[in-house]
Amino acid sequence: MTAVEAPASRNGTAALDVAAVRADFAILSRTVRDGKPLVYLDSGATSQRPRQVLDAERAFLEQHNAAVHRGAHQLAEEATDAYESARARIATFVGADPASLVFTKNATEGINLVAYAMSNAATAGPEAARFTLGPGDEVVVTELEHHANLVPWQELCRRTGATLRWFSVGADGRLDLDSDPITERTKVVAFAHQSNVLGTVLPVAELVRRARAVGALTVLDACQSVPNRPVSFTALDVDFAAFSGHKMLGPSGVGVLYGRSDLLAAMPPFLTGGSMIEMVRMEGSTYAPPPQRFEAGVPMTSQAVGLGAAVDYLSGIGMDVVEAHEAALTGRALDALGEVPGVRVVGPTDLADRGGVVAFVVDGVHAHDVGQVLDDRGVAVRVGHHCAWPLHRRFGVAATVRASVHVYNTPAEIDALVDGVRAAQKFFGVG
Amino acid sequence: MQLEQMYQEIILDHYRSPHGAGLRDPFDAESFQINPTCGDEITLRVRLDGGRVAEISHETLGCSISQASASVLTDLVVGRSVEDSLRVLTAFQEMAQGRGQVEPDEEVLGDGVAFAGVARYPARVKCALLGWMAFKDAVVRVGGTDRGAAEQNGTAATSDGKDAT
Ligand SMILES: Cc1ncc(COP(=O)(O)O)c(C=O)c1O
């Protein structure tokens, strides 16, 4: 299929050759704001894409492009093979069976797919009964969720009359397991694998255990975990999981919803139309088995192929190597920021169960203003509430500065971040 | 230096000691505006007196640009007729949304011209406009004008200053 060159480092314990990795990312050698080298510390929002991913997309489009799962000509066959091969490799990457992976636009769509399928279950017959929700039922989320894993559940509750409950977050940025609202009424427990603000990794096994004990379905927002560490959905034993391609060195416009095979088989569709049907008559239709049932219309194809190339690239480096590299950078950032008076990290300050996003506030300087000074020095970070507004309220701040790393970042870039924070303090007269 | 272009001394001065800061009574209308992309908030009160803006007071939870802008707004509109103040508002908005292409008129905008540099940073334009949109909305609420309220800024408004989220 779409051949992907071996990336810079091989799987194993050998230290990562970051310079070789960086050479794969043309954008990292550009300058910004009048000639400053780009220091890209916003991969938590979207990551950059290596040449191998771009080449795979281009090669697909130049050689094999056609509508997948439609038509019998040679290109249609090749395109379908490329698309399904990408699905298979991505499935291996997340420890799942290919048929349990649905291509979506992004994680947001994946989570909405589940939430809308649950609404649709009300009228979908006995097979779908286990997905129905109504007054008296409850959906449990956490206070640290990205809006993508909060608003769809609020909306599902509004449509069905169910009630939303949530775990709260402690001052240390960890989930407060004592605030557990899971009861016999709970039908869904949806939570992030890792917070996109705090960096906290949630105790998935414990949450799955508690959900399972009351027969609730689990939905994992894996947006900030799949790109950064080895993840197996089968091992985590969650019922559903969603992630986005663009945060894992892949294209935008493609994401994945994972669903346990028996659940996908019983779940009614969300979007309907072409490609997802089994048989259509004027009076009504029946639907294809999963994953096709959930992929209505001509799907994103070169993007799926690109995501396949991205997981090949990441696997070539080794997700354990990626994880260790990011942990080292995160540790460096936490240590250095911890030494700057007036800087407060929002989230765990030790590396245990913690990933490579570091959010912080600077006393006396608004996050926007810190971000502006950093931008002026070529350092790209995210400022604001990062689509986790309730979490920011929880910590009593309107906005934070968030630096997030990926495999191509260097210790020198962390130092540039910290220097920039000090410069912001100086500029605004608080340092 | 790009940074100094945006953060001109006038802006930093207003930021350090903002005019109109702190909510005051009595008032004729209050507007709560929020910038959904960053969560910054302003509550702004207007008191009118015979068709003139008698007092502006505000509480701004936001960056230096939004705080300084609310301060400059206070200076520029207090004492003016409502009509006149809306003309200033239009000029400020045109400059802020002008991507650095609109030459500001110092006669009309006074210290407001310092925000011309902000117009080059699209992400910060909403910060500069937050207070102005609150002012416009508050004036509409008093019935001082029938022009459209704050929607152009993409911000949410509430009638009573309650949290709009
Ligand atoms: C934890 C988390 N969940 C969900 C999302 C939504 O991802 P997307 O916008 O790609 O659907 C993001 C990214 O913004 C995220 O960080």
C-alpha cells in the first residue's frame, strides 16, 4: 500500500534523534514575526505533519484517488484498499479490531455520533434498547472535560430528559474520586484520558470498573493520549473512544471513533445516506454492518491515508520513545517554570500520571499578554480557556497559557518558553 | 519592535490605571459581554443625562488590551451626546477591524488611535472591542438608539449582567 519511509528513529530504547525528526517537518524551520525561528509549543491544539504524511496524501491523490466503496474500476479498488489499509494500521496502533474503528471528521464528531445514536435509539427497536436514555437516567462526565466531551452530553440530556452529573477536580489537578456521582441510574460515563489543560491522566481502569459495576457505557476522549503514548483500547476496556488525526501528526478532517464490536453492531446510525445502507426501498431502508453503518457519504480518503502514514511514522519511532521524550520535556518545563516567581502551574507539578501539556498563569499579566510577548519571540503557545471553560472556572482563572509538546520539540524550545515568560513579566513590570 | 507597536505607552498607562474601573450606582443600563474565544468578561454600566453620557463604569476581567480599551472608551464618550459617542464607536470599530489599513483620525479617537497597532493582530481585535460592544449594547438598552447591538463582535449579551454562558 502507500509506502512510508522509515522515520528518524527506530523502535527501541535508543534515545530519540530529534534533529532527524525535525528534518521531516519543513514548517519547523520557518521563521515568524520578523525572522524569529518558530518555537512550536501548541501541538495540543494541532500538531505539525511530517513529509511522510504529506507524501502519502499526495501519492494517493496522484495515483489512486477515487470514491471508496463505490464503483468497480481499478482506481476505486485501489482507493478502497488504501482507505481500508489505513483503517487496519490505525486499528493496530490503538489495539483494536479494524471493524471497530469508524472514520469521522474529528473527535468532536465521534463523540456526537455516539450521543446522537443514543437519541436515535429511542425509536430504533429492541436491539438498540441498551442505548436509550430518558428522565431518571444519568450521564456522568468530569469537570475537566474539553467542551467536545461535555456539550454533546449536555445536549443529549436536554433531548432525552436525562440528567448530567460530574466528578469534580481537586486543587492538585487530579480527579476527585470521592466526588463520584455514579449510581444505578448512570447510563453513560464519559471522560478524557488526559486533560488538554492540566495534563492529568485519568485513572481509566478505575473509572471503567465503577461504570461497569452499574452497567453504564464508557466513552473515552482519547484526543490527548493516542498521539502521545502507547494506547490500547482493548486493554483499557472502554466501550467507546474518540480521537483526532490532526493532533497525532496526521491530517485534519479525519478522526476515529472506536466502539466495541457488539455495541457498534447494535447501535443505530447517526448520519444516514449513501454508503451506509444495506437495502433501500421507497418505504424504508436497512443499514450496513459497522463500521460502514456509521460512515455515510463519500468519506475523507486522502486524509485517512495520511493518518495511516502518521501512525506508521509514530510506530517507527515507537510510542514509548515518544512518551519518554515528552515526559523529559514536560519535566524540564515544570522545573523551570516552578523557579519563576509569580508563575503558577495549573495542574499536577509532578510527572506521575501526567502528559505533555503545561498550563500556567503569571501573576499580574493576563494570559493573552503573556502569549503576545511569546509570539513576538516566535514562541507559539495557546492562550485562553482551551475549550475547557468550566475547568478554568474551577481554578478561578479566566484564561491560562498552555504549552504543549510533541516528538519534534527540544529542550532549547522549553528554555525559550521560560525566557519568554520572564520577558513578559519584565515587559509588564511585574518581574 | 512589533511588541511596542501593539503595547503603546498610552495603552500600558490606561491598563495600569484604568479610568471608569469599578461598578458604580446609579446607572441606566448595564451590559455584560464575554469573549467566547478567551473567556474575558466585562460588565459595563452607563448613566445618561439628557441625551448625554454622564458616567461609564466597568469591571473588566481581561487582558491589558481589553482593560485599556474600556478605559479609553470612558474618556472618549463621557460628556458626549449618545449620537456623538456612537460616531466615535464606529470610528474605533473601523480602525480596530481595519487590519492596519485604516488611518485613524486623532481628532475623533484621541488616545484611541493607540489601538491602531492592535488592528494588525486579528486575534486581539475582539479584546479591543469588548468594552465598546458593551457600551453599544447598554445604550441600546436605555433606548438611546435603535441600532443593532453587540452581535457584530460575536459576543453574547445578557440583559441583566448575569453570566451569559
Ligand atoms: C481533550 C480533547 N478533547 C476533544 C478535542 C476536540 O478535538 P477536535 O476539535 O479535533 O474534534 C480536543 C482538541 O481540541 C481535546 O484536546
